[in-house]
Amino acid sequence: MVTFTIRSLSPVLILLLLTIAVFLGFSTCLASISSREYESMQRVLHNHGYNIIYNVMVTSDLQYKILTLPPNASFTIFAPTNTSLFALDMIQTTSSYTETLPFHFVPLRLSLFDLRSISSSSILPTLLPYSSPRLTTDPLQVTGVNVALPGLFYSRRVAVHGLTRIVNLSSIVFEYKDRLSLGFGSEAKEDSLVYGFKLSSVGSGKITPADTVHVPSGMDLAMKLHYLRGVYFFSSEAAEGLSVLKIKETMFVWLIEHWRVLGRFRRSESSGRPFVKCNDCGARFIEAQSDKTLEEWLGMDSSIHKLLASNQIIGPELFFSPPVLFQWTRFKCGGVSIGLSWSHILGDAMATSEYFFNGLSRTMTGKEPSPYPETSKPNIQKLKHPSPLALKKVDSVGDHWITPNNHKMETFSLVLTPTQLNSLELKLLGQNPNPAEEIPTFELICGVIWQCVAKMRQGSEPKLVTICTKGTKPAVAECGNNQIISTVEAADVADMDPKSLAAMLAKRESYEETQIGELVESENGASDYIVYGANLTFVNWEDADFYGFEAEGYKPVCVNYSIQGVGDEGAVLVQPGPNGEGRLVNVIFPEKEVLGLKAELRKNDLMLEINN
């Protein structure tokens, strides 16, 4: 019988056999690598200064590629040091970054013994198409880079060897002259308003202690199917202090205090309750560009703002899904936008803007990052109050945290200048209103819109509405979902005076946030709920410090926050207008109702400028 050893095979035959071994049986998509193996590997990499490669795996598509290998597949990681990966992320384009990393993954488990058994100058397959590193055995190197810590980690299907630095992509062996692009990092302009997307990850400059977790409160869990999307627009003068390099350098320090947002969600094995495993997997950072000027962009339909902030949601694989993503977009004029995608389970808009995002601005000026505020501890107990009216239970979504809508939702905006607001107040309250009957601007706007919705829906008018306002606790005192949630009920809304509706909203007496927290806690987070769009929902962000971010002494020229995951009853979001003046009102409704609602708003002659 003839036997073959690895040493006796030619380099070309080795490459062929390795490739065949990996890709045979790819018809199955069962995971070959267990989460236990991943977590064991993470701890070892953390302890030896190689944890960033693990973070990149989770925040990019590398882990997905690995976990969808055939059941019997295995792989080897040649791990660059944290220092070399961070330096690469700072000085190279993200397309180069995302192309370089798959080159360090060989789709076959190779121990130190295997590496030394392979003929010197052999080439190996990688997850980067049509490219291969060259292995030399004396000294043990991968394309000229020393293997400093061979056998850094072993498991049944995984082997990790530590390198002294990252391998230069220009030094690899290309198997085909015309190599295909990776696609996502391509510089080729797409036929769209925003193009040239590049993806990287950002993390903290400090390792979070092993086994650290964050357990969301009942109120937090009630918001898990909702997502905040904020877009900050900056002039070209402000943009000078908002380069990608500057932002990432600051984040490296700033995120030390924000380790919770760098983790990934898991479920308790005993109860199924979601929690955050604070494993420093990082936040995603997206770079893009547009051929529009800032002025041109802001003059267009506001619905396109969704192109400037990622719409990614949590799941269906919890351990793949970053709860926070940033998008930096450069405009033709030199201005930039920074889009923030934030999972609402982490906190409300007040905490997101004031403590989290504005904290980045303060850190950029050299101030120390603020310590992370304490959050409420879960307190599972029996219900003490009746079931809340502002909360709606939905069919179970499992690990795919997205609101199950019956209708496609659409967003449009109303821009209300100070002059328009004065006219609205004069129309509803008169020339000399009684101070005792004074009604705040938020309630006046919402009273009018409530009646317009009732007229548009003809016979199925919303009699019960939800109001979400700023909590009594300062955002910097506690980071979480602290908003006050109330409900108001009225009959014959379509025939009522808008002033009377506004007065009812202002005098609301039903406060349900405690009931919501109790109900979700009583089930230990087992059920799925929505708040926004459970009823017609009015959200008051007037007091949110959206314009508190400064760069080079300049504030944003416009900030636009919206919500993804609104239920079918719709939501109205009232926030400070451009340059902090007037009001910007985002209206999120079923697509089939938008034209009718716009018509009612025009019919009422409310002097509202509707951005079509």
C-alpha cells in the first residue's frame, strides 16, 4: 500500500487538496464551529494581545463565512497583533483593510506540527478569493512575517498562530491574473446618491474583564424591536475636525467608558432573557461619499436621510449583530454627515444624544470620557398595576428583532420655522391667550396632527394615543430607557377642536412606564412588545440636546432623528429644527396612508411646509 505524507506532496497539490477538503459538501449550512469554541478562543486572544482580530471577525462578515462552513470544516487563523491592526485601520482605506484580513484565514486546521511538515515555500488557500500566502518553515514565516506565537490556541476545528505584524497584501501570491473584487469595499461608483461604502470596526483601548455582562431592564426589553437612527450634518468648516482618522482616534479612548455598546446580545440558557455579553466585539464604522453638496442634500426629500445611517437590526444571529453602527459620509462640497444607528434597548434618544454621542465631541476636545452611568437593576416581581395601554404584545420574533408590520411604513417631514409656529399658536390660541390656558408647542402640533389622522382614517380614527416625553432623571445620571410614557383617550376626534385635543394631551395624567417595566419583568423578557406605533404615538424630543455636538467650534447645521420599527398605528416625532430653530417633525405612517394624511394637513391650512 502506498502512503503519502504532507511533506511528500508538491506545493500545487497541497493547495488543490486543501481547497477540495474545504469546499466539498458546501450544500449544508450547519455551523461547524461552536460558540463555546469561539468564546474560548476570545479569552486566549485577549490575554495575549491579539483580541482585535477576534473583534473584526464578529463585526465583519468573516465570522459568518466561518460559521457557515460545512459541519466537518475547520480553519486556521494567522493573527496579527493589535498594534498592527489598529495602525492599518488608521492609515489605509477601509477597502484595503477588509481585503487584507480574510487573507489571514486558511480554511483548514493546521497545527504547528502540520506547518513544519509542509514543504517550505508552499502556498495555502485563504478566504480571500484567488490569493494565497507563501509559507516558509525555517524560520517559520507567512509571506515573510514571523510566526511569533505558534499554537496560540487550539480546539477541535480551530488553530490560531500569532504573527509579529500584519501581512502586506501586495506581497501575496495571486493565483489568477484578473482577481475579482470583494464588492463591499469597491471604490467603483454606484448609480446611487451614496456610494463607495467601506466597512471597518472600532473598539476600545482597554480590554473589558472576562465574563462581564449587562442585563437590560424590563423597560429596556420593551423597546428591543425599536431602533434610533440619527444623522448629524456638518459644514465643510466643521468637517476639518471630523476626519475618519480623528474620529477613530477619539473613539479608541471614548469607548473605554462605553464598553456595553461594544458587546453582543446573548440569551440566558436558563430563562431565555436577553443580555449583553461585553466581549469588546466593537462597533461598525462605515465610510461613504455622495456627489451632492450639503445644501443640495438638505433641499431634497428627507426620506433619503435613511441612506446616511445603517438600517441594520439585531439578529437573526445575535452574536453577529453590533447594536451600534456609525456612518461617515463625505459630500461634494466638503461637508460631512455622521449617521448613528442605535438599538433602542440600550437607551432612549436623550441618553443617546447627550451622554453617548455628545460625549464623543467632548472627548475630541481633550476631556476625559465621562464614566458610564449606573443603570437600573432588573427587579422581577408580580404585577402591582393593571396592564399598560401603551404597550402591544406582538407575535414572537425569536432572535430576529424587527417589528412585524402588516403594512410598509414610510417617513416624511414637516419643517416648522419659528414664524410658522407663531402663526399656528395664533390660529389655535388667539391673539391674547389666557395664561391659564397656555398650551405648549408640542401639544399644539400633535393636537392638529391627531385630528388630521382621524379625518384621514374615516371611521377608524385613533381614539387612544401614546405620548413619550423626556424622563425626570437627567440623561447623564442614568443611561437607559427613562422616558415618560403616557396615554390619552378621546371620542369623536375628527369633530373636535384641535385646541381641545391639544389641551387633553397637555393635561395627561396616565403614566405607564412603571407598568411596562413590571409587565416585561414579570415574564423575564420572554415576550416581544412594541411601544412606538402600538397606538398612534407622539414623541417629544424638543428638549433633546441634538445640537450639543461641536467640531472645531461649529455645531451641526441640521440633525434628524427617526425611529425604525414603528408599528402600524404610526408615530410623530417632534424635535428641534435646522440649526436648533423651529421644529422638525418626522411622521412615520403606513405607506398607503401618507398621501391622504398630507392632503388633510394641507386642507387644514396649517402653514406647514411639507417636504415631498
